[in-house]
Amino acid sequence: MATIFLFTARFGEYDFEKLKLVGEALELIELAVEEHYPPKESLEKRESPSSDEFSDNLSLITGDYYYSRAIMLVAGLRDVAIIRVLAETVATIAEAMTFPPPTEGKPKEIVTRYMEWIDKITALYVASPRLAAYLSNLSEDLKKLFEDFGRALGGFFYANQYLPANLPDKVRETVIQNYASLVKEELNSFREIGLEVEEVPLTIKK
């Protein structure tokens, strides 16, 4: 998360101390998300009674601690815009994880449904460049470019981690490949405006 945050900020001018605090807050929220919604768990397991109540409760408490530490870090900046972005991001992820889409239907419909869902759970990958652009005074055009890249990159990573096991293989492959294509398109968009970027290694989990 810090990588895309700092990558965005380097194209503007910023207060390093502010940037550092917000970057740390984003990292803490990412840890909180991983505690609350571990990628190794399938959606089916999260919808079923827990086999280890103590472990689940500990993960929730740990995640809540990370959330609170993140908000405490940025509270001292007295910047409502930053706190609003973080709060909306957490709410978007929580809502999406609570209500995953059904896996039934025509393949094309399922692909669309799950890409819309993944776009929500990758909210942190959009919030990160959004906040970096805000702190470094980037133009709206550049901000949107970095947000689109974050959404595509986060979508690829999360599609590999969070798609339910009972999705048809063809649907799973299509969703992941769609995000891989979006990442490449966004990298080309950077190059078209003269920004030097390297290729991002995209490994598809089997």
C-alpha cells in the first residue's frame, strides 16, 4: 500500500511529515482489513459457523485496534478531508465483504457482478493514491490516472485472493485476466503522458 502511495506523491510537492503519518495510517488499515477478512479464508467459510471462535474474536479485536490506531494517527492533522476518505474506504470494504454477490447466473453476468464487487473491496487501493494526490497537490487528471491504476492493480491482487472457490474456472480466469489487462492499460496511460514506469509482475495463482 505504501508503494502506490509514495509512487503517486513523488509527482507533486508535499509535507513529508504529513505524508508519513497518512502513509502509516493506510498501512494500518490494510493490516486491519487482512485481520478482519483473511485472504486465506474462502467466502463460503466466512458464511458458515466458525470452527475456532477464539481465533476469530482475536482477529476482530486486532483488526479493530489497527483501525483505531490509524484514525488516531491522522486525527492530529485536523484535516477532515483525510479522515473522510479513510472512513468511507473502511465502510465500503466492510459493506462489500458483508454482502458478497451470488455465484449463480450466466458467465458474463457473474464476471460483471464480481468485478463490481472487487472494485469495492479494493477501495484502499484507490484511497491511497487519492490521498497522496491530495497531499502533494496533483491535478485532477493525474489524480484520476493514479486512482484508476490503483483500482486495476488492487483488483488483480484481490481477484487472486478473494474469489470464491465455487466460481466456474472460466469465470475466475476471465475476471483475473480482465484486471491484468487493465493494469497494462493504465501503465500505458502513464507512458503516454511521459511518466516512466516499469512493468508490474502479475502472477496468477492457480
